[in-house]
Amino acid sequence: MLTRTLDLPTPLVLTPSRSLDGILARLCRDHPHLPGTIEELEADLAARDATPATFPPPGKRQQALALYGRGWLALLVPAPDARGYQVRTVTPLRFDDHHRLARGCLLLRPTAWTVRDTPPAHADTHWDRLTAEWDLLRKEIATKGHTAPDGREARHLDLLTKAVDTEHELQRERAAAARPFTYRDVLPTAHRATYTFVLHGRRFPAEDEVLRIGGEPALRGQVLSVDQRGARLTLALDRPVDWQHLPKQGELQRVENTTVHARRTDALTALRDGHTRNPHLLPILAGTRAPRPGAGTEPRRALRGQRNPRTQHDTSVLDQWQQAALHTALATQDLTAIIGPPGTGKTTVITELARASAGSGQRVLLTAHSNTAVDNVLTRLPADLVTLRVGPEHRVDPAARHLLLDHRATDLRQGILDRVGARLSAHTSGGPGADHWPKALYEAVGALETALGRERDARAALDEARRSVAGPAQLRLDRIAVRLSRTLDRRTRTADRLTKLTDLTNPTDLAEERPGWWRRRQLARAEKALTVYDEAIEQAERERRTAEDALDEATRDHPAVHEQRENVERAAREVTRWRKEAEYAEAPCRALLAPVGDAPEDLYEFARWTRTAHPLLAARRTVLAQWRDDVRAANGQLHAELVRYAHVVGATSSGSAGPALLTGVEFDLVVVDEAGQITTADALVPLVRAPRAVLVGDHRQLPPYADDETVSRVHAEHGPDAAELTVRSILELLQDHLPDTAVAHLRTQRRMPREIADFCSKAFYDGQLLTPAPPDPGSTSHPHHSANPRRPHTTPLEIPDWPTLTPLFRTPLALIDTCDLPPTDRAESGDPRSRVNRAEADLLAALARRCTADDEEWAVIVPYRAQAALIRNLLKDLPPGTGDIATVDSFQGGERDVILYGFTRSNPSGAVGFLDELRRANVAFTRARRRLILVGDFDTLTRATDEGFRDLARALREHTADVGELLPSRDLEARLGARTA
């Protein structure tokens, strides 16, 4: 830890803020070891030779100083006159406080620490000196152990920064130039801080845009959904606001998304300053060094198919590719990529990776491009792992909302309250008046001991009275008693000797090795002596009883003896009375004090134990009641504890930088799912937080979204390399130069039927995508299909159960060609960015109705939003939730039993627009679990001006003709009509 010691020539004066007394009182109540008054805080500071101090991190309050005490942190604000510091608040030390302190601090050594209501005139904060020394220390921290980026690394970092800043600047320009959206009403929703705004006019923002309520700079949020038909939008505000406090008419203004930009910038700053948990991250991203080979020391039981003892989950369900990917990921020292086409089990591998890592004591940060991907993994993790979901509630799948921090805190609070309530109930089990029983027991046992003493004294007085009047009778009784006592003592010693002789394993006898005859003689003598002693004792007992009778006869009528006998009887009655009282109080006392611990059985020992246990019970009861009340009101403290003990934290890549409670929390592993859809700038937000990272995705699906204007400006201002960072994912950029040891491939897909998968394998995955062979009756092993004959076959662990197809189509793959329609009927219309095709829309809507009638799960996906809107309008009479209608881009990551895909483009020139991005076709085709039905004008598609797309369309038509159904659109209409008839 770097430090700079400052010897200050004057005392530092502290003045309490108005709320400090209450803050310290609550602090001391919750944390008894921390200072409860400003005077105790002053004493703590005075007892130290030097006090650590830091300044807030960039972006926080700059005019403040943080002092670190024994378990606490005080925030000081310099007075405007620079004579003293006001103590604003005191908090327990948190993770981020320890982390910041460990990186470096100032050590303040004033001549004294003084608390005053008003600083004296000569006092000084030495603020300028402190800030100057802190700036020097920050420079030392930034350079310590950090090698400045070389030329290639620095250039890569500069290009990233320029691309991020240019995109943000463009957003700001658009927001400033955009006309506001006027609204005429605000309606509450079921979610907190989420409201529906009823708009004027027909202009609408896009989903995910950030809007601000006009005249209310602090009231801003993100658009969740837009209902164009009802002219409404739903806005999730950044913070909860009562409906009554919202203006019911006004404007919604576009603003730039400063949160995303700030998180990207923070990550880039950490990368530049060398403050990332992985010091090799920048060189790996820039391609100047490769990730270190995996250590190979992580749990190998995952590869042997054994059960993880923590999670009790059998990893033998993984196929050979998944096993290898899991091993590579577990062994990574820097960064590993897992590349898997659709349906190959990427989510399964991520789940096992998180399970195994968390089970071995590592803290895992799980991120993805979409909320759905995060939730899919988190909901599969075992309940014995503490899993947290970070993000806005409305974005989280209902099945994962119980993992949200607020929900977890509520559950934890209720669990604590239930347990505390049970303990408190046990500590008050005797009822409201139960506390009187210990006092009753104390009094009864005390009175019993007094009565026993009186009884002993009375019996002694009785013996003395008898002795004084009995004469020879008493002397005879005394002699008999002495003889009886001696005989009993001798008999005891002889019995002990006999026991030792009888014990054949006695070590002493074995050591002496005495012969058997000697042992037998000694045993006989001892047994004979016992017989003699028993007879003597019996005789002495008879003589004693005779002597006692004679003594009683001689003294019975003597007045002094008679008086003492009455005293003995009176004392005995008192003993009996108080013994019953003590025994009566003993039972409820034992029940009352049972929670304290095991109590002695003896009455007197129990009474003495009760004197300690009862105050302890009362103290515990007080603590439990106070704890119950505190837990009921606790929020932030429970949140902090949950974060502290979480095994897995899940968030989207941009959301992984918040909330504030996660600041400073260190992770051992970060997993970035959907890495093929995330730019490097967005991926850095989670990547800088852990020393090890695993990227998971498919770079042959759709890349990150980047609008043309952003790409054009970045290209124009900073060149093609910077523009590439906005359109290519981190996975696509890295996979070119990562060594084989840092990349694992998943090959076996179990989503699509073979007819669909074989084409996707050849068209998009170089023939490397394998599909399980259909079951062979009588065989227990079914080889996977492999398009590459040199690749070894594997045994599938699960064979998809493809259903019997309905009569409409005989195969899982069907292609409906609209080129049989007149050109004017099948032609597209609309502007270049908003194409529609009515003929295709009618066919897709008819197919969707047929799927609905057959009770099949379906989705219609098309390239253009306008086409999706047209189909949605054609099917508006279907019940909500019947099926899905979406664009290809928005449906990436989804899957359905039946996928209905329309190409939309139909024109004599062969123009296909952005369909020339073949990854869009890959996404569309690989969404189907049972059947893929394609609708398009293959006269246009197979004559496309783009060569890549033209080859794809021709290969698709040939493949469908071989293994599927190639159907003219009129034939489909006939089939649908026959079905309806």
C-alpha cells in the first residue's frame, strides 16, 4: 500500500453536523464496538500515531475527506472559511472502503484532534496541502506496478475511447435536436417507478430511448414499450416517484444515455491506468500477448462425471464438447472463449461453470447482452448458492425476480424475523409473569437452607440433652457407634482390595507376574474377611438399635429432652415445607431457562446456576427484541450483507457496473454470455472486475447493433479501425488471434431437426455442426451425424424427440415460393428502411392461424419492422399470447417449435438490402425446434445482386428440394383451403 505521511503544524478541528448525534447513536447501537459520540471519535483519533485519509473517487463529492478509524469511516467536509472540518456522517467500513484504502492513503499527523462547536480563529484545514499531496499519491498509485501501454495497446485503447466518445456525442446532438413528445395524461402501473404516458399526436420514441420529463431534470427514465395504436408509452424512471408528484400534462424530452457512457468510460479509464483485476486484459485485447495456458488444476470431477459435493449435480450429462469447454473455462488463468452455434448447450455449460466455480468458493459475475440470457442461467443454479440478480425489475423474467436484491433482502429479512421470533418465543415461553419463578426459587432455596441449618442445630441440641441425662445408656451407644464406624471402614478397604484382585487386566499385577496360586489365596482371604465384616456389621446394627431403644426409654419423659424433640420436629416440618416450595418453583424455572443451556440436575446447583442464567436470559431477550425491531427497519445493511456473501451476481453487461453496493466488490471470475453481440467497449464494463474471464457466444450470429450514422461518423473522424470496434463484437475480434488453448468449441446441437441443421451447418458453420442420429430400435448407442467424415462420431446423451408432423407438410423444412404469383402481386413496397410485402404477409398470417389451430408454439419473424407490424395487424384478432411476431434482430436468442420466416424482398433488380448480412439468415433459420417454413420470392432471391446471398438462396432451394418440400404459393393456398374446408 502506498502512503504519504503529512506532519501538520496545528490541530485539526472537527465540528459535528446537526444530524451527527443521531447517526452515531444508531451506529453504536448496531455496532457496539464503534464510537457512539463525537467525543469517543475524538479519543479514537487522538490514540493513533497517524490517521489514514483518502479523497472520494472521481465523480463523487470532491470537497470531502474520508478518515479511517478502527472499523469506521468518517466523511469530513471543509468549512468555507478553511478553519475546520464538519463531520457529516460516520459509517462502518465496507468493501469499497477497504479496497480504496489498500491502494493508497495519506497518513495525517496533526498536533492534535479537537472537537469544537466553532473552530478558533487560528485553526486551519491545510486543505491545499492535502489535495496537493493526494494528487502526487494518485500519480504514484497509477504508475505502481503498471507498465504503460505499448504503441499497439495505446492505439487500441485510443480507438476504443474515440469510438465511445463519438457515439455519445452523436446521441447528445440527436437529443438536443429532437422535438419533444407531448403527453396529456399519466397512468400508474403495477411496477414501482413505472408509469404510462398518454401521448398527443402520432410520433413515438423507440424502445430503450431515455426521456426526461420537461421541467424536471431529475425525472428521467427508459422507454419500456410503445403502444402506437393507443398512443401510449411506458417509462421506467430512474427512481421511485409518487404518482401525485408527476405533472399530468407536459413534454417528454429526449436525452442522451449518460449512464452507459459513464460506465464505458470508467472501464476504459481502469484499463488505461492499470486498475483492472486482470493486468493482462489490455495486451490480450490488443493482440500483443496471448492468454496464459490453463493451469488445469480446477475440479476435474466435472470431466469424470462425478458429483460436485457442494451442489450435488451430476456433470456426466454434458457431451464431450461441453465437458472439454467446461474444463478449459475452469482452468483459465486470463481469458477463454467458448464458441457454440445455436442449440449446442452454451447455457448448460455456463450454468455448470458458475456452479463449479461458486461451489469451490469463487465469486462469479455473470453477464450477458440480454436480460433473458442472464435469467436463463440464474434460474438453473442450485438454491444453496447465494445468487443475486442486479437490474430493473421490469426487465427481469418473473421466474428470476425472487433473485433481485430487493426481493432477496425481503426474504432474508423475513427469514431472520421468523427465526428471531421463534427464539424470542422460546425465551418468553413461560408467559408474561414467568420471570417471577427464578425469584421464587431463590427465596425457597434460601429458606430451605436456613431450615436445614435449624434442623441440624435442633438435632445437636437433642443429642446434648439426651447425653446430659442418659448416663451409661449414652456411653454404650457411643461405643457401639465407634465400633460400627471402624468396621465399615475396614470392610470398604477389603472390598476395594477384592476388586483389584478380581480385575485380571490390572497393569500392576501383570507387571509383577505373580503366579495364579498366590492370586487365588489372596482372593479367598479377602472374601473370608468380607464375610466376617458383614457379620460384625449386622451384629453392631442390632446392638445399636437396642441401645437406642434403651436410651429413648431412659430419656423419654425428661422435660429437657421432650422440649428438644419438639424443636427437631418443628424444624423438620419447616424443611419439608420449603423443599416443596423449591421443587414447585424448579419445574417452571427449568422450562423458562431451557434456551440458555444445560442446567444442573441437583436442586441447589440449579438454584446457583439460575442466578447467572436468568440475567443472561433477560439480556438475550432484550437483544433479540432489539434485533427484531432493527431487522424490520433494515434495508441498506441487509443489501450489503447479501452482496458480501453472494456466490453469483447476474446482470447485463452494461448493468454490471451497478448498483452502488457492487462498487469495490471483487469477483474471481466473470462470464460474458452472448459475447458475439457485445462490443469491446460494453464487454469491458464487466471484464475489468475479475482476474479471469470466459466469453461465450457465436460470432456467426448477428453482430452488435450500430446505426449507420454512428458508424459513418466514427469512420470519417477516426478511420476504419475505430469503426470496426462499433460493428464487430469482442468475440469476433478476439477469436482471430486467440490460441487454440484459449478457445473451446461446442459442436453438437439438439435443437433443430436434421433437415434444418444440415443446411445451417454447411451454410454457416463450415460443416462442423453435428446433429444426433435418430434412435435406432434395439440399439443403446446412436452416433452423431457429422458433415466432416474425418471427425470422430460421438454418442449423444439426449436425442430430441421430433414429433409427428401434421399433414400440411411432410418434412421439418418447407419453402413456399411466391414467384408463381404475378410480379405486381408479389412485389415489395415501402421505403428502403421500411419494406413490406402484402403477399408474403397474407401467407405468413394464414400459416400462423393454421399453427394456432394445431395448437403449435409458433413465431413469425421477418427482417423489417414494417412487415412485422403489417402481420401483427392481420393477426390482431388472435388471443394475446397466441404466438410471437418479431423482427429477426429482436428475436435473436429466442426459439419456438415452428418458425415462419418471410424474406420480404421481391423486385426485378434482385436488390436484397441488409439481407446481404448472412448472419441475419443464420439467426432466422436456427430458431426452429421442430419446423422451419420459409416464404419468399426465389426468383428475386436467387438472382440477388449480392453474390453471397445469391449463393445462399440457391443452395437453400436445392437443399429443400432434396430433403424438404418446395411448394408454390398457390399450392399452399390450396392446401390451406382444403384444410379449412
